[in-house]
Amino acid sequence: MIRNIKIQRFITQLLCVLIISVNLQGLAVAGIVTTEDLQRSEQAEQTRDAIKNLITHSDVRDSLIEHGVSSDQVMERINSMSDSELVTVQGKLDQLPAGQGALEVVLVIFLVLIILDLTGVTDIFPRI
């Protein structure tokens, strides 16, 4: 009889611990998404798409290959860029005259890739 009471007490304590731990893990916090956040996200996607479209041009792609960077590596890096990095690259693109400066765009992207590789964010150039 005493043994049954000990077993029941142990099972009760175990169930209490399990119920409490499940409740603590199940908490979810939802934040409010502001209009500005949505606009920034949309703008970042548009900037990312514009840079990707630029990379698909044959002269830009050829220049990247000439510098030893594949277009897949660049696309991967563009997808992983933060919003601030995208704004920086877009600012450089906006400063270029229309229809000119494809080489400069490639060099800016190449420079960004080298800086990120040196800081350890990416590992595109294993010899650096």
C-alpha cells in the first residue's frame, strides 16, 4: 500500500513537471508589423531583384567570370545580403550614368564580396 502511494506521488510530480515544461515552451509572442517594416521589406526585395537582373547581363557575367567569380556565387551572396548592404550597392548603382558603367557595377559587387570574405562573413575566395 505504501509502495502504491509512493508511485502515485512520483507519477503526479512527474506529470506536474511535464505540464509546466510544455506550457513554458509553448509561449508565442507576436509583434506588430508596421507599414514601414513592410515597405522596407518590399524595397529590399525590389533592390535585390534589380541587382540580380543586372548580373544576368552578358557583359556583367563575362566580367565576373574574368575575375574568377561565378554568377551562382554572386546570386547566393545577393540573396544573403542584409538590407543595409543592398542599400549601399543600390546607392552605387544609382550614381552610375544610365546605360554605362557595367564594369564599375561588377567592380563594386566584387569589392563588396572581397570585403565580406575578408571579414569572414562569406568564404567565396578560399585563398584570401
